[in-house]
Amino acid sequence: MTTANHANSTPKVSRPIRVLLVEDLERDAALLLLELRHGGYEPTYERVETAAAMTAALERQPWDVVIADYMLPGFSGPAALKLLQRRGLDLPFIIVSGHIDEDTAVASMKAGAHDYVMKDRLARLVPAIEREMAEAEVRRARRRTEEQFAREQSFRQAIEDSIPSGIVAVNAEGRQTYVNSAFCEMVGWSEAELLGATAPFAYWAPEEISSTATALQTTLEGRAQRNGFELRFQNRNGRRFDVLLLAKPMHDARGQVVGWLASVTDITERKQAERRLRVQYAVASALSGADSLQAAAPRILQIIGEGSGWDAGGLWRVNGEAKELHCLEFWHKAEPPLKEFTAASRGRKFDIGVGLPGRILSSGHPFWISDLSREENFLRARAATAEGLRSGCAVPIRLGEEVLGALEFFSRETREPDEAHLQWLGSIASQAGQFMEREMAQAALRRAHGELEQRVKDRTADLMAANASLEASMRERRRLETELLEITEKERRRIGLDLHDDLGQKLAGLALMMKGLEVALTRKKLPEAEEARKISALIGQTVHHAGDLARDLALGELEGTNLPLALKDLAANVKNLFAISCQFKTAGRIPELESGVITQFYKITQEAVTNAVKHGKARQVGIELVKKPDELVLKVRNNGLTFPAMIDQHKGMGLRIMNYRANLIGASLEITPGKPRGAVVTCILPVPARAGNGRQHAPRRVNHPNQPG
């Protein structure tokens, strides 16, 4: 490729041009380039003489114009033109020749050459190039426009074909001017059948013509609803479906409305789902407000039938242990009546596997019958077909794996099997099954309640008898315990008197006699005097021990109702009798108590003190009486030996007696080791908060007449 630049010998140029020269003579090529420079161009060129060279040049870079000699050795202008055409390049192709005739030139023009110039008239070359380059640019622009339009058309068509919504255009007169394939598929009519049609259109449902025409007129008047219209269309096969129609105006260049473009979306499933939800809610409401399934059945069947387009329906229930289905309720639309089919259903019973309900009972699966007249195991077929019923279905009412009944529905239209509809009916049947479960549970609960009431009555009578017997036993036990305590007290006083009046006096006399014997033997200086002294000392110890026992058994008796004062006197008496430290303390306001309660508290204290002195060898005893919010607490502490019977506190008679006394007044008794030694006797009596505001009477302590002084 050669680029020529002769700035000193040619006029100043401003327009570059890329020229492919098909020329075998260098001299002729130079003349052509010179003419271009004279015409105001600065050419970038390449000269080729063969088809291969031309092909390589076309592949190497783009060109603005091709100038070809008509005849070359081994190549020609027409051959170069065909090569250019085969490559699909739209470049200005100008033939330049020195001896071409007019017919040959015209033939070349017809073959696709854009112009021809004789070599002796090169002045035409530049105008021809400029004209053809301008026309080539126009052609290229047109092609770009056409390609863009084709792409836009293809893109628009792809969009229209890809969206599920139908698209319809009508002009200002209401005539259909465009429909897409989705709309044709939706309604079942072809594009040719729909274009040019006017209202009422073939896809308008007959029963909806009035409302649909109103919507169209509203749209043509420019009053289309912003959210669109919900209409009901029909397919060519008669199937109805719901659509949402959204319309927008189409304007011309002056802004005038020339038509309307509408999108049509099939919303049948959405509307059907909404209707089904409303039906399910209404069924749930009917069940919730009913006392029994028998009462709710008419309303349930009507709600389902009217809400899903059925003309009749029945509810069947399993009849107890017989395992047969009987018609609980049957419903049908008011017009036209279904007297014969209703009569054939109400009061009817079906065994397992017999008829439509029986098949539900045996299989537990739903059934759909598209043609009732051709179903062999449909025993009511004659009555159904006689009154125009064509299709039907049934679903089981289940509770777990058990079939409790069946729901069935029938239609005058032929309805093909619809699995989604059966599943929906099954969900409603499940509601009925749950209601039946509650109904059975309530019946069982009522039976159980009645049985429970009877058992309660029987048990109450038994308990009353047992309680009366127990109360008698408790009264007898208390009487025996009280009698035992009285006997114990009497025996204790008797023993004390015997020790003091009888045994004590005799031992005292024996001690005096033994002392006299000891003195006599001592005077005689007999060896037996020492033995007599020991015997005399032993008798003295026995006299003292008997005195202690007499004092223990003959402690003062209690009169009056002032417990703190009585316990204070008891502490003073213990201190005098046994020569030990015994102190009494009280805290809180001591309530007014019954005399029996005061007596038992006093006796418990007396017994605890006796045990502390006699068994515990205590030298210090403390008596505390404390009033707490809901109880009265008595504590008797001693510092004697550690209490030996912590494992079994009820072994000794004294402990048993203390427990008896506590039980008699409803108190609790506890004996625990003291710290660091001794024992603590605690008696706790529950006292109501209202008790204890009265004044107490001073008790009178009564000593036994023969109590040592």
C-alpha cells in the first residue's frame, strides 16, 4: 500500500479518502489520484491487480470507494464487483475505462456498479464519487434505521411473547386493531378472527356482557379506573375465567387519543383462591357457632356449593359400629329444584364400597366423576341425569386414619377432574373432621362427667361414712388420751402421797432406829458398829431420795388462765424444791388461751423440767414463752447430760405423755440437743392472728396438802 503526499505540488487538501484501485497500470492509477487531489481529497490508496490481492485489501482495512478498470489481464471490473457483492460490502463502485461502450457500461450499472467514467473524461470522477459516497451513507443510515427498527420489533415481539398477559389494542371507535399471541391463547380465538372485531367481542361471557360493555365504554370515554377492571371472560370452549384489565390511551403526533392499549391478566387462580379462603372462613365460622354437625350441615353445604359453583351437595356420616354411611344433610340450589335426586339421597344409607359415599368409606380417597350417567357404581345416576346433573366429586371426612364421613357435590356443567379443587375440599372436610372430633370428645366428656358425678356422689357417701367413723375414732382416741393423762396424773399423785406419807415416814422411823442401834453398838465398842453406821447412812440416802421423788410427783397444780404467771411460779417452785437455777422469760403479747390449752402447756413444761433434773442431772433450766405472728412457742432448755434418745424420741413414758399433750391441743413437739450440752424441748402452737387481745386471770397454785414444806 502506498500513500502519496505532495504538499508542494498540489493544492491544500482537507478531506481524507480511502481508495481501493483495481488497476494494472501505475500511470493510470497516478492520473486517478491526481484528479482526486485536484478535487480536494487527500487519498490513502492501495492498487491491486488480482482477486486475491483485492480480497486481502478488503480484509485489511475499510475503504470509502472502489475504482476499477473494466479490463485487466486475468481480472476485470465486473469480477471485482461480484467479489465486493459476495462480501456484502456496500461501497461506491465506479468503473473507469478508456474504451468501454455504452451498452457495456449500462450492463455494468445493472450488475451493481454505481457509475462509470471514461479515462478521457476524468473531470466527472470526483462529482461521481461525492454523489455515490453520499448515497452510500444514506443507504447505510437507512439500513441502520431498518436494523434498529427490526431489533426493536424483535425485542417488542419477544417481550409480548414472553409475558403471560394478553395485550389488546382498540381504536377510538372500539375496533380491535392488535392482539398478541398470549391473548389469543387465553381466549382460544386466532388473531385473524379477533382483528377488526367490535363489541360485544366473542370472548365476553354472555352473563357478563352488560358489566363488560360498561367497562369498555368507560375506557373509551377516558374514565378508565386506575387500578383496572376485574372482568369475567370466556374461552372458545366455554370455560369462564377472571381477568384484570388495565387500559392506557394511545396518542398521535398531535397528542390526540387515537385508541387504547390494554393488558389482560388471567387472575382466575387468585380469584379462586380468594373465594376459597372466604368459603373456608365462612365454614369455620358456621362450625364455631354450631352446637352440633347436624345443625351446621345445611349452612356448610350451601357455603361450599355456592362458593365453588356446585348445584347440589350432601354430607354423609358413619353410623357408629354398623360401618355404614347415612345422609346427615342434603342441599341444592333453589332453582331449578332437584326433588328426585334430593329424595334419592336423603334418608339413604350406603354400605362400605357401595355408591359414591361407600367408595369413600372403603378407600379413604377422594373421587371425581366427570360423567355421572356412565358411572357404574353410582346408584343415584338415573335421578341425577334426569334432573340434568352431569359431574360430581366426593372427599372423605377423616380423623387420622379413620373415615368419619364424606362430602359430595354435583354440577349441571361437565367438570373435568381438578386435583387442586379436591385438595381444597379435603381441607374443608378436615375442618369438619376436627369439629366431629370435638363433638365426640364433648359427648364423651359429658358421659364421663355424668359418670364422674355419680362416682363422686358414691364416693362422697363413702367418705362421709368413713369420715363419721374416723371422727368417732378420733373422739374415742382423744377421750382415751385424756383419760390416760388423767390416770397418769392421779397415779402420779398417789405415788407421791405413798412415798411421802407411807414409805417416807417408815423410812424415817427406820433411820432413827438404825441411828439408835449405831449409837448403842458404838458405846459397846463392838465391831458391828461400823456396819450399822453404813446401814444408817444408806437409809438416810434412801430417805432423801424418797423425798425427792415425792417432791417431783407432788409439784403444784394449776388454776386460772394466765399461762406466763403459772410458768413463772413453776420456775420458782423448781428452784426451791431442787436447789437449781431455773429462770422464766416471756416475749410478745401472750394471747388469751383456753384453759385446756394452758393446762397442757403447763404439764409439758413440768414434764420437761422433771426430765431435765431427774434424767439429765441439770443444774440450770430455762423456760421461754414467745409470741410470734402466727404461733406461740414454748422452749425448755437445760445444761444437763446430752439428751440420749434423739433417734427415738417416743421411747420413754414421759416423752410419750408430752407428745400426747401436744397432740391434744394441736401443737407440735420437738426435742433437740442443746449447745454445748443438755437438751431443748420445743412446743409450737399455731395461734390465729385475731387471738390474744384479752386480759388474763391470775392462776392460783395449789400445793398438795402433804407436800413437804
